Amino acid sequence: MTHKKYKNLFLLTALAASMQANAGIELMTDTVAGQDTKVTLGGYAKVDVRHVNGDIAYQDYWIANFPSGVPVDTSHTGFNVKESRVNLKVQHGDISGFVEVDMYGGGGNEVVSNSSNPRLRHFFISYKNWLAGQTWTTFMPLHALPEALDFGGPHVGEVFIRQTQLRYTYGAWQFSIENPETNGNGSIGASSSGVGVTGDQADKDESIPDFVGRYDHKADWGQLSVGALVRKVDQGGIDEVAVAANVGGVIKTVGKDDLRFQVTVGDSGRYVAAGMTPDIVTDDQGETVVESTTAFTVAYRHFWTDTLRSTAFYGTAETDETNKSRAHWGVNLITNVTPELSVGVELGNYAIEDEGMTDIDSDYLQLSAKYAF
């Protein structure tokens, strides 16, 4: 064990020596009970300057729903650092724990202090092939996400959820049971704003967890995944089994270039498009039904040089029962000033084309600087 009087010096030395590593800053390595123990600090600091102009109110990142339910003329420039995050990993033999927070927890104002509350993103433990805790759903193919400056990029066309789960990995296979949550109660789910509100708890059964299975195939040409989601929807007079499927991948093309995509079909509900639609809604006949959604994203990344690259992406989602439609496209130019520091610019558009309302959209221009540690 490192002697106590040298401990602070040891930590400072480890911190200084690790500042160049993108994989995290190694704070401590020691041997405890015969097992190597490593503590690593990671994350990034990101500064965004964002201008939004159009019919959809300004926001730091696009969400599937818009706040008021009606178009809002906007021309607004904002500065923020809320995407910045910090994580800590403790590895002890075959066991590891991981926790990460960012600043999108709400609160704060732009008058005096700009204070923003921290938000829990991940908190889980891993042991060999097992994972337990909160992290990205197993249904979400992380390798298919495009490189974007906009927070989340085209998540309107992606599976996008973090939740508590128990996951087992066996080779290329992953199986999980995940937190069940039914969003909406029919009449509320069909509101013009599209904002899902949890229904009457007295008429809501969430005793059975959601089930996810996924297979990942890795090859020299890239990676392809196929996932299935099965869950019970028992709320608002509905007692059904909802099923959805996802296919996602990244394909290497010319040089360092790649093509990324994912397609989701079925009764995905809250799992797709960042909560664009509730799980259950009221159809045209006034009946409460399970909503089905079709969503996809496609993105191509081109490297102009070893450090200068551009990604052009497009994502969209459409619902069957409530006839909602969202679309998001963007194109960016990003370069690394150093291996840890990147800067870039992105131009994009977010559009809403719901049935029964005027089509609306907003353009955005974003400048970002990001230091990963």
C-alpha cells in the first residue's frame, strides 16, 4: 500500500501523467486483498454556442415534443455547457462500478449564476458477463449513433433510453430484463402537444419487466446488430404484449469513412424518438390502443484529413395511430486541435409535420468546443 503521507503526491502525479489520455485519467492503481484496483476519472467539457430560427422554440437540444403544443416564432442565440459530463469508474478484479452525471438536471437561470442541476446518466456495476444498474437500454445499438454536435444528434429516429436493468452477455448475444413503464393513458396520450403523461396508477400494471434480446455481429467491414423488445402493456383497459425490432450498424467504406444506420419498427413507444409518443393513445374511433412507430436514421462520415471530418445525418419517425411525424437533418465539420480537443460547426433543421396542424420547422447553427479527458 502507498504510505499515507505520499498519497496526495501519488494522486497528483497520476493526474498529471494521465491528462493526455482520452480513455480517462487514472487516479489510483493499488492492490487490495490480492486484486488490482484501479480508479479512473473520465468525461468531457463541452461549450456550445447555438442559434435557432424558425417556428419551434429555442432549446439546447431537440426533443421529440415541443413545449407549448403550438408553433412559437423564435430567433435566439444561446451559450451553454450543460452537455459536459464527469464519470468515475472503479475496477477491482472482475468487478467494476461506473457512475456518470451531466448538467441537464434542470434548474438554474441566465440572470446571475447560470446554475444547472446535475443529472444522473449512468450508475451500474459489472461482474464478468453481468451488468446491473442504470445505463443505455440493451435495445439501443450505440455503435450506430452518428457523430453530431447537436446533443443526441438525430435521436428522433433512434432508440434512445437509459434505464435500470439486469443484463447478461454471452459472446455476441445480450439479454436483459429492464424497468417497465407505460407512458400515457389514452386520452392524455392523444393530446395535441404529444406530451406523454403517466396515466392513472390505479389502472396500471407494471409487474412484468420489459425483455430485450440483441445479437451483434462484428467483421472487418464493420458491425451489425439485430434487437428485439417484448413488453406487457396493461393500462387504460389494454392488456397486450407489445413487440418491436431494431436493426442498426456501422459499415466501413473508403479509407476511414463509415456509414451508420438504424431502423426501428413496431410497438416501441417510449423507447424510440426520445419519447415522441406515449405507449398508448386514443385512435380516430376513440379507442385506446397501443401506438406503433417506424423510425430510422442514416449518417455518412467522411474524413477530409486524419483529423478533419464531416458527418451528414438524417433521422425521422412516424406514428401509425396519431399520425405524428418528426424529422431532423444536419451536416457538420469537426476537427481535432489536439487528440483531446475538438472544435466544430454544424448546420441543421428540425421539422414537425403532424396531422391536423401546420407544418413547422426551425433551422439551427451550432459552434462547439469539446475537451475529452
